[in-house]
Amino acid sequence: MTRTRPMQPLVAGNWKMNPTARSDALMLARAAAATAARHQAVTTVICPPTVFLAEVAAEVGPSRLAVGAQTMAAEERGAFTGETSPLMLAGLAGFVIVGHSERRANDGETDEGVAAKVASAVAHGIRPIAAIGERIEERRAGRTEEVVDRQLHAAVSRLEAIHGSGLVIAYEPVWAIGSGEAASPADAQVVAARIRELLGTVDADAAPQVPILYGGSVTGDNARAFFDCPDIDGALVGGGSLDAASFEAIVAAAEAAAAHRRTPSAEATRS
Ligand code: 13P
């Protein structure tokens, strides 16, 4: 069955705890804004550290570049030391990464917490990028599907509907993150297809339109092979988003893949 793709491929840069200097963050943001302007067929997002979010948003202004947060609290206010309220992010961040494996591993983020955050983000008009993926020992034990199923079901469990939620799913096998060892596009496609199938059991009409991203050691060199997979609509990029040229190469690859899909015959002689 052929599916209608989401309107645009989506490439999001997760800067994690980088860069440490404000001036470097603003420089990187300006470069990403230029990239987004040059590749308007791609939804380009950067997720800077929270402390830089407001200044980065002001720096890029109303541009083609969207700004996202790396996490947020599900609650609106109160005694949550160190946390950021969705009310503080609304109007500043169009997206928020939820359930990143680093937060699951280091900060006690649970499936239940992810469910609450996804629902809260949607309720506040912020598009959640829900990150899911198996650890190496789970993959080796043949448990990838079980883990992904569990995390995905949890992530959407408190949504009233997927349609209109703006939900984005990022499949990030934990072992591929920052390792320089990306999943094979074929393996990533198998999991992405599974994710879409599961989304279809929740909302058959909306599932084809949910952007599913691959994340884990994406580079300018390997990105295109992921974007050519039928169920992969973009990337969540860590290290590769900290270098302006490599981020641009990944965004350009997404644009080229989308153009190729629109006019396959025109590029048939490419290879
Ligand atoms: P790397 O691209 O550095 O592997 O990180 C991926 C990631 O965790 C994005 O959220």
C-alpha cells in the first residue's frame, strides 16, 4: 500500500548540552536559519539548551526555522525544581523532545512520564517529538519490537486523538546514538513500519501523516539512505547538528529525497 507522506520532511537538531557559550549558540542558530531558508521544502527544527531558548528564538525571529525544547515538565507550575513549564515554552518553542533515551537513562524518565508530557505538550500547542528505541541488550535478545511497542503505546496513551495532535515519533536505537554506528536503513525501516502500523491501530486515518524520524549517528553522508525509506520522514540529529555544514548537508539530503519522490522519473538516471 502506498501512503501519502506528511507534507514536508522534518529534520530536527538536538543540541543536547552544547554549545556551552551563548555566542556559539547564537552563531549556530543563525547558520541553521540560513539552512532552513535555503531548503524550504524541509521543516527544519533546532532544539538548543533551555537556557538559550529565548535568545535563540529571538535571534532567528520569524523565519523558516522552528525552535524546540529538549524536554519539559508535564505540569504547568509548582514545586518542580529545575523544570520548565509548558506555559513557559508556549509561544517560544514549536516542538519539544520527550522521552529521549538520555533522559530515560539519566533522569528517570518513565513511560508514564512520557505519556503525561506528550499529552501536556499537545494541550499547550507544542508538537511533541516522542523518542523511543531499544537498548543494545534488548536488540540482541530479539526484544526490539516489544520495547518499541511498549514505549509507543505509552507515548500516545493519554492523547485523545492523534489527528491534529502534531505528534512526531523519533525512532532512536540507543546503541546508535553518538556511537558513529548508525542502524542500517533497512533495519530502521522495519521498525518505522512497525511504528506506523501501531499508530494505525490507534488512528488509521492519522497514522500515515505522523512524521517518523530516525535518529542515531545521522550524518550528511548516510542521511539520504534513511530518507529514501518509505516510512522514514526525517531525522533527529545530535552531533551532526552541532556543525553548520553537516546539518545543512542532512537538511539538503531530506529535500533531495522529497524532490526525488515527487518526480521519480526525472531522477531515474541519477544512479
Ligand atoms: P547523534 O546524532 O549524536 O547520534 O545523537 C542522536 C540523538 O540522540 C538525537 O536525539
